[in-house]
Amino acid sequence: MLKQCRSLLSRSLKSAKWGDGFESRAAFSTSLQDFAATGNANGRVFAPYTIYKGKASVSISPVLPTFVKMDSDIGGLKVNRRGSMMLTFCPAIGERKYDWEQRQKFALSPTEVGSLISMGAHDASEFYHDPSMQSSNAGQVSKKLCIKAFDGGNGYMISLTVTNNVLKSNENFNVPVTTAEFAVLKTAFSFALPHIMGWDWLTNQSPKGIKGSPSKVNPKQHFDLEWDR
Amino acid sequence: MLKQCRSLLSRSLKSAKWGDGFESRAAFSTSLQDFAATGNANGRVFAPYTIYKGKASVSISPVLPTFVKMDSDIGGLKVNRRGSMMLTFCPAIGERKYDWEQRQKFALSPTEVGSLISMGAHDASEFYHDPSMQSSNAGQVSKKLCIKAFDGGNGYMISLTVTNNVLKSNENFNVPVTTAEFAVLKTAFSFALPHIMGWDWLTNQSPKGIKGSPSKVNPKQHFDLEWDR
Amino acid sequence: MLKQCRSLLSRSLKSAKWGDGFESRAAFSTSLQDFAATGNANGRVFAPYTIYKGKASVSISPVLPTFVKMDSDIGGLKVNRRGSMMLTFCPAIGERKYDWEQRQKFALSPTEVGSLISMGAHDASEFYHDPSMQSSNAGQVSKKLCIKAFDGGNGYMISLTVTNNVLKSNENFNVPVTTAEFAVLKTAFSFALPHIMGWDWLTNQSPKGIKGSPSKVNPKQHFDLEWDR
Amino acid sequence: MLKQCRSLLSRSLKSAKWGDGFESRAAFSTSLQDFAATGNANGRVFAPYTIYKGKASVSISPVLPTFVKMDSDIGGLKVNRRGSMMLTFCPAIGERKYDWEQRQKFALSPTEVGSLISMGAHDASEFYHDPSMQSSNAGQVSKKLCIKAFDGGNGYMISLTVTNNVLKSNENFNVPVTTAEFAVLKTAFSFALPHIMGWDWLTNQSPKGIKGSPSKVNPKQHFDLEWDR
């Protein structure tokens, strides 16, 4: 994969890169048996937003929630796994060369996305994840994502630290982002947030679902919806 | 239902919970004879955003407007019942246990949603609802929703008080929300507002509806549209 | 129509009202021979946002642009008439009674919408329209819409003045709006703006339109797109 | 084309203009063999937002990304060429006459769009493009786009300078934009940004893509998605 990254990078710095790798988890995993509502039946679309800097790159892609059918008589779908905003870091191993094999991921939850999009020009946020939380391996590996404004207010440092207490290893990724790049993140995250929450289902745009002739409606019933307990 | 909540909670705090209950009103009610444009013909989607805190939880879900066919010759649909943002509160009855049976709801209107999304870091909003407004039972039960910024500007207290003057009961739900959680609410509410207003019908994205060959158009007619009275 | 307004109002102040009238222009006009891409083939949807105050009401609804087929060999559609944000004012003629027959309209252009959504808590905007602009009747009738923040910064006065120099008449509509109502306008206008500009066509969401197998692409060509003159 | 511009302009300054020309690149080019997901199978839609001022006009239209099928077994699409926000400048050659033949283009990348939408009322941004970057002709032609706030904070000057070192030519386009026009740009750019990034594919709105009955899901697998390396 490293070889491929090089050739892609040398071809054009302006074209989208690595899209074929960042979502390989979803693509190649066969053990994952629930389904994602990907929005198009013909396959997946890979359109990460990637920021390449001197020591590392970070590539960002929304991950949609998955749904399961409800057991009840009424049918319907409910969220099975929440969506997230996936950040994938790669270390630089030369000028404009990034090593995909050494990538590390960090999945922002909707609330963590809310934290990021509400950051001011002088704020900082830190998030801690433990992949083995609530298991006997808790504490073996920990990840910390830190987003910290530069003193001058002209951008942010995004840092990922992955500590493996078993292997005694510690990996660091530092990607400085400009105000413009952060504005892209804020705008794109705000756009994506309702989608990773699963709220984009809530639309009136499929009138085909409307059938029949509504009978007279008791206005009182409507008014009482809030009080139905 | 309480039992179910427990098992869900113990399984994973990260997955979406209670989605199967929060919309049961729409699902089980058979007396409600108008129809909702749910956006998907195969059933409902349950994707509430829930905030769990020590004394209570609040789960938030948009409710789409319903439409009725117009009687006129020209056809078309008009809004019959406005959409809302439904807040459902449950009291905590133990560590990470919330009692669905004691839930209370509060439905924010579009204008109340507007009030919430325009709140600054030091503002407060209060909304009063009377389920029996304009009936002989007016004043028997009243609900007050209060959203108040913490003194430090680092979040808000969302409180629901339900007073029943007949039963002489008074219920209180207090859910402190962080700045990050409130940012999720603001972003998700801003996304959902046009949908609960019914404005998401107004889209150009169905070119299949365009047919025939437009004849010559009198530009004056266009210009005068504002003046057609 | 007045009668209908009364009965609707007395039934419930909370339900959407008057939707059947506000778009009657589009509905009843048969001389208008271009077509609107209404987004649903089965008819129109009426979902105005209406603010009722003591002396007048204002009801707001987006109007989509219309498109015409292009004459060229390549097909495609171009905007024929721009969309707008239609404001319809009705005077109050009693407690919670508004006279639809005396309504006056004002259509905000996309740039005027931009002006409104960029207003701060202490700003004012004025727009002047002349329905007979560029004709021999220019100056006979003029309309002025004024949006002015209250001194306290806690809302705005929206005023429409229609002056008819032929009939020597002068009509005034004043609707005070709260900060919450203005937040609804800002959010809904921001949502609607790309739609009335016709930009909501520009979406990647119809993969069915993708066919065939792309041949090798000369990267240079892509890079030069900006330079094709 | 100039003739057409004149007649269009004389007919109505309020209708959308020039839409048939601004995207001619995509329309007439036959050498461009990749495909755009235009979102409607029946053809293209031309809906530029144009600002006409005394010395020049600027017309703005989003350009969607193009996608290619992935070679892998899993199918799917990846971004082949990123989308952009295309600015097309025309010089004024008389009162309300603009010369389409002398147009110059500048394509804002997603990050440059982020820079623009994060500009405050007193900020300035500059972007430099070289159409021959990374080729032997690098430096022959250069383009500079400058967006600079007026001292009073009541608008911006948008300037494009095209320098051709071979022809020893230098072209300048200056378009002053009001605060209202810039608000339209900010709102429309924020709307369009996820689309030109290709993120609008990421939607849950096609439930038809969901099939089959999900088997039992191992919750641990979900939790570990972030850790799949």
C-alpha cells in the first residue's frame, strides 16, 4: 500500500487520495453482519477529506449508523450502532510520503463532533478512548485525541497519541491545521452530524408513502400528543 | 420496559437505546387518522439523541408534520399538524437505570426551537404548555421547560416540571448538558427545523415531475407575481 | 375567505393556517406557461411559516425557481425565473382575525435573503420594489419592506408599506417579531436559499445517472479545467 | 456570445443569465472521459449566482466531483477529481454589458472555500493558482484571487489578476460585493461544500438498499471498529 500512496502522491497532489484504503474495514470485513444504510445500493463511495502535513496526515470520513429491524409488530428500523466521524492518521516517512500500514484511527462520537464544532479560536478539546473498555483488557491500550488552538488563534494542532501498555509502545501523530482547513471540518461536520445521528431519515420528501384519504381528525387528539402517557 | 432498559444499558452504553419506545405514540395509536409523510414507505426509523445524566435522561427526536389533501380542484397537500421536536424525560432509578414508565414529554414548536438555537452562552429560556388549553380542563395540568445557562457559561441545565393540580403531584426532571451536547442539539435542531416546518418538500430535485415543452413566457408575468392581488 | 380564516383561527391557533391561499397564484394561474420543479409530481405542498401579531400577520413561504430547457444540442435546464422568499401580509380586523382579501405580497430575492440572514441584533434593512419597473407605469406603485431591530436588541419590527400614487392610497403592515421567531426565519431562510437559487440540483445522490466504464483519464485535462478559455 | 449577453441583460436584469455559457466546458468537451454524478439523468442544470458591477461581473457555480469505479472486488466509487466552486469573471464593456469572450475562471478548492466562509468582516484572503504547476510551463501564467474586506466592514472587493508572462499580458477584474451578497456566498458555499467534497453521498435516505435479516451481532466487534488495525 505504501507504494501505491507514493505513486498517487507523485501523480497529483490535488486529486483525492487513499480513498480506497480508509474504509477497507467496512469493505473487507465479513464478520460484521449488520447492515449499513449506505444510501446507494450499487456500492460504497469513498470521499475522505485529507490534510497532508510534514509529519503526518489525517483523513476524515463520516461513518453512517447501522440499523436493525425492530422485533415489534409495527415494523420500523432502529439505530443499532451509532455513526461516527472517523479520523485516520498516517505518519510521514519522507517528503510527501505517508505510511498507510502504520495508520491509527479515532472515531468521534456525535457528542465529540459537537465539542469540535463548538470550539472557539482559542479553545482546546481532549478525548480519551479505550478500545477494551468494559472488558478484562481495559487499560491495555489507550488513545488520546487532542485539538488545541495555536496561541495566535490562526489554526489548531490535532494530535493523536496511542499508548500500548502491553507492547510498551507509544505512537504520536501531529497535524497542524489552518483556520481554513478547520472551517472545512466545522462545515462538513455540521453537515454530517445529522447523518451520523441517523436523523436524515426524517424527511418529508417521499410523497409516495402517502396513501388513502384521511378521515376527519379530532383536533384534540393532536393537541394531546405530548400528553399521551 | 424497565427491565429492557437495564439490559440494553448493561450491554453497551455506546449504542442507541430506547428508540423502540420513544415513538410508540405514533406506532400504536390507531385513532390518529391523518397521515405522516415519513419519508420511507417501509416503516419508521427511530434514532433519538439521548443524554443520560445522574438524575434523569432526556431523549430528543424530531416529529414530522402531517399533511392533508386539499379540497380544492387543484390538488396538493397542506400541513395539518405542525411538526415538533419531542423531548422525553425519564427519571433515574439507580446507577445507569432510567424508568421509562415514568417518562414525561414536551414538544417544542418551531418557534420554541428557534428560541433554543438562538440562545447564547449565558441565556435562559422558559416554555409553558397546558395540555388542556382551550378546554374546560385548562389549568389542571401544566408543564414548564426551562433551559438555563450555567454561571460559568460551560453548559446548560434543562429542567422539566410537570404540575398536576388534580392529583396534587409535581414531577421534576433535571438534566445538565455540556457545551458539546448543546452544540449537538443546536446543529441537529437547525437541521431538523425546516423538516418539522414542512419546508423540505420545497426542492428542485425531482426532475421527473417536469414534462412538456414550455411555450414562450411573457417576462412581464413573472415580474408581476408579487403584485397579483 | 375571511370567513374561513376565522373558523380556522378559532379551531386552533397552533395548526398551520391559510396554506391554501398563499400559493394561489401558482395554483390558479393558467397563463403562466413555464413550469416549476416542485419536487413532487402529485401536487403542491403548502407549509408557510406564519407569525400572527396584534395589527397584522406575515406568512412566509419559499418560491422555487422555474427552469426552461436549453435550445442547445446538449440539453439541460437553465433557470428561467429565480426563486424568492414570498412574504404575505394580512391586516388584523379583530381579535385573531386577519383579512386575506387585503393581503399584500413582497418577494425577497436571493440577495435580499442574504441581507436578512446577515443582520445583527441591532441592524436594519430596507428593500424597495416597483412592480412596474422598466415600464411606462414605473413609479405608480411602490413597496417598501423595512426590517429594523428594536432598541433593546430583543427582536425586530417587520413593516411593509405599499404606496399607490394613482389611487392615492397607502397601506401599512407592522409585525413585531421576537428573537426566537427571527431565529426561525434565519435558519429557514438559510436552508431555503440554495433551493431558491436552484443550487439543490447540484447533488451527487443519483448514482443511477452513472453509466459506462470510464476510460483512462488524462490528469492534465483535469488540472486545466480552470484554464479552458 | 456577447450579443446574447446584451439581449438577455436588456430583457430583464432580474432573471438568471448566462447559465448556458458558464458550464460549456463540461457540456462541449468530448475529451473528458470520466463522468460526473450530476444528480439528474436528463441533463445538466445551470443556475449560477451572478454579481454584476460597474467594471466586471462574477458568476459562481459549484462543480461536482467526478467518480471512478474502484478496481477492487468490492466495487464502489471513489473521487477521481475533486469538486470546486467555479468563479467566472467577465469585464464590463459598456453600461450593463459584459464580454463573455474575455472571461477568466478561478476554481476554489474545498479548503479555499473553507477559507472564504471563515472570513470575518475585516479579513482578507489570497489564493494563487498556476495552471502549469508541476509541468515545464510552470510560471508562465499565474492567477491571483484576492478577497479583501472594505475598511468600513461593509463588504468586500473580489479581485482576479491573470498574468501571462509569455504574452506579457495582465488582466484585472474587480467586483465589489455588499455584505448581503457576501452572505449569499457564505450560505451557498456552506451548503455546497459537502457536495463538492462528495460527502452528500453519505446519506441514510435510500432504505431500498436494505435487505435481508441481520443475524445476531457481536457487540464487541462494533466497539472495536476504531481499532481494526
